[in-house]
Amino acid sequence: MELLLLLGIGIAAAGIVLLGDDDEELVTAVIPEPTPKFGEKGEDELLTGTEEGEDIYGNEGDADTLDGGGGNDLLLFGTGNTAIGGEGEDRFQLDGRGGAGTVIEDFDPAADSLLIEETHQDVALYQTEDGTGLRLVETQGMTTVLTLNNLSLEDGQTLDVEFYGAHLDDGPYTVAFDAPSDSGPQIIDAQRGTDGDDNLAGTAGDDVIFGEGGADTLAGGEGNDTLFSGSSTVHFPESYNHYPGDLTQVGDDGDVLDGGAGDDTLWIGPGTTATGGEGADSFHAFANVYEPGSAAAEITDFNPSEDNLMIGFPVVAGFGSLPSFSFEDAIAGLSIAYDADQDSTLITMDGVAVATLPGDQSGISVAFHDDYSTDEDRWRDASGNTISAADGNAASIILTAHQDQSVLGDNYDATPA
């Protein structure tokens, strides 16, 4: 009977139980697999599991709460959902970009696992403001992707996050985030949706300042600050009047940005006057194909030995007047012209004014990057030669072809025609 008992244990793991003893006939019982649970779209629901491991699915945008209960559960949740694993070794999978109100209440790094959809954005780990939890933050716009309440990491301990996505040719990859020491940069935000002329000043720390509408003056002060002449970066998961992806909104009302001391990042729109200040600064500008006559942004203190200028331009086949991307077209479309009378260098892309730099910068180093290509040779120099990513990132001006990045300032209408 010993052999039969061992066999019964092995089959029970597959959902079949053999019952009996030496004097009774064996009886086979089939235990059904737990039924996956799905929330109803548009309803804020509590979806609870049982003592068995099961799959629970929330709805992105709803205030659903997913509670696994006992067992080893899979909780697939989205923006606005709260996930509770309960007992067992649970697998939390964030589908989409997360955002405010997207929470895990009881993540255990020693037992649970975390998967997040990869969306081309850099993510950093910080403490929550009250210090009782952790938050994963998208670094460009400093927006919270996911909050992990009731969790802290000791020195030397890591939070392992697996990033997945259909566009990843080599499959998912894992990032081990070290224990954070602070809650991240302070965010100073003008009132959204207004057209006022704001005067916003940062602190002595690392600030993120959004100008929004109007002719704003932004001063970062000390620290490594991020200044937006408009209203940060938002994501469109479905086609609107452009392809799915990231939309960077920059102001066009003549904003003045001053990074101050530190290594700052300044997002500048048409007509913006930008000063990096001390430190190695990064300026982000755009070839505004939607308003070709827009004024160029003015960078007052660009130093090619330590600063860089990132120029994004949308190139999507079938986007109306925009051509399909090729390195040859991009290289041919770039112009860097020194004006001795003004003692400044004008940078244009396909005839669209992008930015002016002080002095004669006609010999500046340039690299071209195809941001969404899956090819290995995604970088070129100004002569069209293939270069490494390291050499490309070392250039003073980097032009990046985005499949879905657009320029929309406060006065641009994002609604379909």
C-alpha cells in the first residue's frame, strides 16, 4: 500500500485524489481548478480569492481591490487598482503604466514576485513621503507608477522587478532596485489648466517644476532639477490623433527657465529662453513640425564640453505630411548654421527652427538615434557611419526619431480634426 499512497500524493497535486485503504476499493475524486475572477468594467469592486491559489484580474481605471486570500495567487492589476496578496507566494503583475492610486498593500520581497509592463520609460525607486512604504517613479515626469505600502528595504536588500512587453526582442528582464534613502525630488506644480504667468522657484534640493500655460518663469535653484516649460509627459495607450505612446507637452508662451546650480534637465518649447546654470545640464527640445514657423528656443549658456541637447522629432509612416524614417533623410534635414552678426548658432530640422546656441557651435558633435527600431545599428554619426550607443550618448547634440512623440504646447489642440 505504500506505493499507492505515494502515487496518490503525486496525482493529488494535479487535481485528482485517490481514496481507499487495504480493505476498500479505490475511489477517484477530481478537484476542479479555481475559476479565474474578473472585475466588471466600470465598477469599483472587491475581488476576493479563497484558500486556493487563483488568478484575479482587475480593470485598469477602476478602483478595484484584488485580495488573493490564501494560496499562491496571480493578481493582474492596472491603474487605480489595489492588490493584496494575502498568504502564500503571490505574483503581482501590473498591466499598463500604473499611476496614482495603484497600490500593493502587502508585498513581501522574500516570497512574492512583481512584474511590470515595460513602456520605454526609466523608473526609479523612492520611499513614500511618510517613509512607511516605497514607490516606483517614472523619472522623466516624476509620476508615481506604483506604491508599495508597508514595505521598507534594509541596506543591501533589493526589490527585484521583472519588466515584460511584446516589443522586447530578448524577452523579459529583471532590475534589482537598491534600498532608497529618500522620497525623491520635491514636485512644485503650477495650477493645471490655467493660462496664468507663473513665477516658480525651487528649493535647495532636487525639484521638478511644471510651468503649465502662460509665460512662466521657472528657477530650479540648487540641486539637480527638472524644469518643464509646459505640463510634463502623458501617455496615450490608444490611437488618438497620433500613434499610441508618449506625448510631451511643452509651452510656447515665451517661458524663461533657469536651472541654477546642479546637473539640471530643462524641457523647452518654441520661444523658450533656457539657462542651465552651473553643472552638466541636459536640454530637451523638439522639431515642431506642427507649427513650422514657430520661434526657436534660445539656450543662453550651452557648453558642449559638459551639456547636451536632445532633439526629438516625430517620424511615422502615414502620419500625413511626415515621411517614413531613414537615417539618410534625418542627416540631410539637419542644419547647424553660425550667424556671426548674432554670434549664435541656429539648429534647424527639415527647415523647422529648433534652438539657438551661443557662439560658433558649427563644429559640434552630433549623433542620430532611432529610438524604436529593433535593429542593432540604431546609432549614426553626422556622416552616416554606424556608431556605438556609448559614442552616440557622448555627443553634444543627439537627435532622436520617435515613432510616436509629438509636440503639443498649451495652445495646440490635441483633439482629432
